[in-house]
Amino acid sequence: MRSDLPVPLWSVLTAGALAVLVSFAALSLLWRTPRLRGDSGGAPLPAAVQRVLDGGVVRAVLRAVVLALALGVVFVALLGPDETTFNLAPYAFYVTFWVGIVPASLLLGPVWRTVNPLRTLHAGLARLTGPAPGAAAAPRLGLWPATAFLLAYAWLELVYPDRAVPQTLGLVLVGYGAVQLVAALWYGPDWFASGDAFEVYSTLLGRLSPLGRRADGRRVLRSPLDGADGTPVVPGLAAFTTALVGSTAFDGVSRATWYLDASSTATGTATTLVLLAVVALVAGLYALATRLGGRLAGVSGAADLFAHSVLPIAAGYAIAHYFSLLVFEGQLTWILASNPLGQDGVDLFGTYRNEVDLTTVSPRTIAAVQVGAIVVGHVVGVVLAHDRAVRLAGGARDARRSQYPLLALMVGLTVGGLGLLLG
């Protein structure tokens, strides 16, 4: 058990489960009609602000800067210091980018879609290659390609032993970019919204941002609940969201003492199978819960219809698992950026000799963020699922009954998530 918890672990687990159950009970009594407005609501931002945010100059500058940074990371990975501890690239990619994309998207919306360097490169290449032959087929892909790439990334991050070797990471980034660009040249720019796992991740998390767009294109300040409710229901949505939760759950499992003891001699193949098994377990339980709930409500396709309710859970898991990583190891990105090639006497920003400040946040603060992120994520998920159920079921009683299977799953995920993190 973690010694920095201010209360016993069993109290935290009980409180988390009760928070979800009490939220459901309150919603059943007080939330009897649909209230969420999807992409039709929100307070418009001032016209001047919208013009700046959507202006071609601002977008062009942002895309150029991010493209330069991305190319710089690849360059440093391939040609920078051989030792991981002195190479900027692994920290910039695995920590600052992968973890940082969560708070950036939750606060600002689908930022990666706006600045995606692969979109910038594709726009230039498309001028040379002409129209995309398979553009008409792109909408039918749904999020299935992105789900496959997400699982591949999860394997790289959580299973592959040489993931942090700079040259290996550089080759992976080059290979990923090449595959994405070839696919985009065939399917057109819409490919990135279906096939780039990082853009899809940012876009879905951006649904929980207070900054969004109405259906008419106007930028607005909105309730994150409305934003999540407006998530387009497309093929593969449930697969992508449950893969997010499942892969993060495996990260928690892989750090547990009992798992480390049992897997001390495990091969890479065995670890890969465990990763896939955890993801399949989460996806299977979700599919079962939504299928049972759909039958009770008389609704088909419930898995994708309720997948938006998994988004805050995925966000909560990501914050809980990686908050301390971003706070502590994220400092190394800025420290190493002062001397990206590891040359003697170079210290561009005067930070190269700095050390990681382990007093930035206390252990109790980290524990509080972990507990809060998981519990709040599940409570918000219950709210989203309840509103959707009320809208689809046609009555408060039917809506309540149809949510019992998904509610049981959310309680189980709350307790399991907290147990893996804090136990």
C-alpha cells in the first residue's frame, strides 16, 4: 500500500465506488429528460477572437513551428547522443508530447489536428501527386485504422524493451510518418482523422474541452458535457476508446508488484499477449455491458452510441497514470533542449546543468490527483451515459434499467483503476 495516502486504501476504493453509485442515484431522480445539446450550444467567442484563431497566418505559423520541432526531434533521435539519458528525443516524444497532449487537448480542444506536422507535409506532397484516388472510401474507414495504430503504439511504449533507444525511436517515427503519408496520399487528408492515432486521441479528448465549435462552425465556450455528447458516432469509436482504457490499465498492471514478480522471466511475446488480453478484457466487458443495456432499452449499436461516455474515463486514467511523469521527467525535455546534440560547452538556455526538481509536487498531491482524476472521470462518464440513455430509451424508468450493466462496469473500473494505482 502507498504510505503517502492520508487514509487507508480500502476507504479510497469504497469512496470511489460510492461516488459513482450516488451520482447514478441522483441522476435517476433529478435528470429525467435529455439536457445535453451536443454541438448546437455554447456561448460564441468574440468575432475578433475567432478571426485570429482561424486566421491563415496564425495557423501557418503554428504548423511551421511544430513541423520544425518534430523534424528536430527526429534529427536528434537519429544523430544525437547515443545514451537515452542524454538524448532529448525520448523525453520529448514519450513525455512532453504523448502525456502533454492530454492537458493541451482538454484545455484547448483538438490541437493536434490544427498543428499536425503530417498534415503539413501531406499538403505539400499532395500538390505534386494530385487528387487522392481513394478519397471516396475514407469516410467508411471509421476509427479502425487509428485503433490499430494505437495498439501498436501501446506495444512500443509498454512492451518493447528498446523503446527509449534514441536511434530506434527515430526510425519508428520516420516509419510511422511514411506510412501515414502514403495512406493520406491515397485516401486524402481525411485519412488523418481516421488513421493517425495521435490526432484521433487529441480530437476525442478535445471533445471534453470548454473550447469548441458549433455545428455552424462558430467557436464557442461550452460545457464539456455538451462537447462530449456531440462526439460523432462512427465505426470503431468504441474500439478506440476501450483500447485507450485497456492499454492504460495494462500500464497499471505491469507496475504492480505481483505482476513484476510473476513476469520477471516472461518473454516479449508473453508480455504482448498480456497487453492484448487486458485490452480485450476491457473491450469485451464494455461490449457485453452495452449490449445488455441496449437490449433493455430496445436500442441497437449501443457500443458506439455510448462510447462517448468512456472518453472522460480514458482522460482520467491518463491523468492519473502520467501526471507525475509529466511533472518530473517532463523537466528533462527542457533541460536537454539546452544542448540537444550533447556538444561540449553548449548551453543554449542555461538549463543544461539543471537537475530534476523532485519537490515540484508532493506525494500526497500526486495521490490526490490520481484519485480525483479516476473518480471524476467515471462520474462524468455516468452523466454522459445517463443523458444518452434518457434520450434513447424514451422513459426515465427504461433509461435507468438500461444503465445497470454499464454502471456495474464503471464501478468495477473505478475500483480496479484505483487499486492498480494506489495499491
